[in-house]
Amino acid sequence: MSNTNIPSEIEDDLPESEELYERLTIIIDKGQEPLRIDKFLMNRIEGATRNKIQQAIENELVLVNDKPVKCNHKTKAGDRIVVYETDSPESSEIIPQNIPLDIIYEDDDLFVVNKPVGMVVHPGSGNPDNTLINAAAYHLKLQNPALDEKTLSRFGLVHRIDKNTSGLIVMAKTQKAMTDLAKQFFNHTVHRRYVALVWGDFTEQEGTITGHVGRHQRFRKLFTTYPDGDHGKDAITHYKVLENFNYVTLVECRLETGRTHQIRVHMQYIGHPLFNDDFYGGDRIVKGTVYTKFKQFVDNCFALCPRQALHAKELGFIHPTTQQEMLFTSELPDDITQVIEKWRKYSQFKNAE
């Protein structure tokens, strides 16, 4: 990775995935004696407590041979056990805060939020409050004043998007909805389409980027692509060109997996960093000239969109209760729209010369 100017605001504790659940699969050995599932998992999962394991079983986050079981279920040789483990940051208390939310859909099971630029999804190092979770907790508390802080601390976050990425995120209001949605995200059946403005032209109008995404081995606050899969986790991004402006290109990206910074890292990997992405080299002129007029034009575009030009435009999933297909769309925010229009006019002017 060429970019060594690491922004100071990158957090050390960024998770490895935008999805909040990982899956552990265990095949029971032939010589294993029958044992209660909760006791078996306590012996096999490092740091697990009986209470947490029993909660996971009750919430159907533990499957034996693809079916949920009770805590007293006896395992046997040859059983295939799947455990969905949360990668969510722990928080002992969530403080409800009266922060406006752009909720585009809500029912008894879930709600879909159009997250603005600059809002962090959950409390963490450097962001103890004023997050989406704090705002959502206030919203839920208005609906049900009996909810306590312990319940709110893990009420329904199943995926994340970056602080400076705008767009759609779904949040669960019940344990059943959270479990169902978490499985959909893990199984890669959730439809996620992003729109991004990236540097450079594409020789192909569409394609697929593969390569594990994980922490940079030298700069631990950044992520990078490992094409051989020796490090990181598998990541697949499908892209399609929407409009070309000679120097930059508008693309849509469909995520098959949801690793942290996946689109940003994958696009940098193929030589097309996101426009004004200061983490991964998009905040400088990547294609064009350094002549004063062009540089001034680019600087003006940076000022219009002072963040990576990335928006989570579409989100689709199966409703946990009705089993109906749900699809939501969010319009591009003004900063990206204005920059696109500015590049469109510039491109037309240059082509006419």
C-alpha cells in the first residue's frame, strides 16, 4: 500500500467486518460421548460463559444439523453445530439521546434509517455518544418507556456503514428480527448496492473484485487487499460503470460480503480509489494533469464533497416475520450529486474542445 499518511481519526478498534456476526462450525468427532449442547460449547469456545451460550441457544443463534435446539439437547457423534457469534462492540450502557433520525420505514420488527454523513453507527473509542445507536435508543424509548439501558445496549444492530459513508442501514426491534437478519447478512442473501465516484477510466464496463480484506500488516489502522488470501477474510465486490467523466467514473458496487472498508479497499486495489477518500489515496489527483486550472477544479470538488464519495443506495432483505421481500432506496445526498454534476459539465466542456 502506497498511502502512509494515516488520518489521525481512524480508530484502533475498527472491527474486521461491517456485518456483526461471524459463524463457527463444529463437526463432532466420532468418539464424542453424548453431552448437553451448552456444556459442549463451553468446552469448545474460548472465553464463553454458560449464560452467554444459553442466551445464544434461546435466540436460535446455535443450530445443530441446521435446526435450532434447546439448551438440554444432547449432542452426538457426527453432529454439525453452527454458532453465530457476535462481533459487536460491547457497551455496558447506551444513553438515549434526542438526535433526529431519517427513518424511511418502520414496523413492529425493524426500522430502516437513512444515515447521514458524519454519524458514527455505535459508541466506541473516540465516539462515546452522539451515535446512531444513541439516537435509535431514544427513538425506541419513546415507543416503550419501560425499556432499560441493559436491553438497549444490544437491541438490534446487525450491520454497520462507515462514519463518512451515507445511506441505508436496518435495525431490529426484537430479538427474533435481529437473529433472522443477522443470519441473512452472514449468508450473503442481503441485497446491498452502493454508488461511488472513483478516480480514472475503466476498460471493462463491469467486473468482480476478489481478494481477502484485512488489516494492513504494517499500518494496523488501515485495511488492505490480500489477493492470495493469506491474511484477512474473503471479500467479493461486483461493480458496474454508470457514467464516465474521463477523469473520474461513477460506479455502482454490489457487495457479496461485508468487510470493513471493503469497497474503498477493493477500488484502491484495482487502481480506482474513491474520490476524496483520504484513507486510501483518493484525496489527491490520481488522473489528469497538475496544471493550476485542473488542480483548482479538483480542489473545488473536494470542498463540495469533503469525504469519500460513497453512498449506500439500496438495501434489500426478507422480512423476519412476514417473509416478504423488502427493498429500500435512498437518493444520493447533495454533496455527491453536486460533485457529479460538476464533473459532468467539466467532462462535456473538455470533450467539446
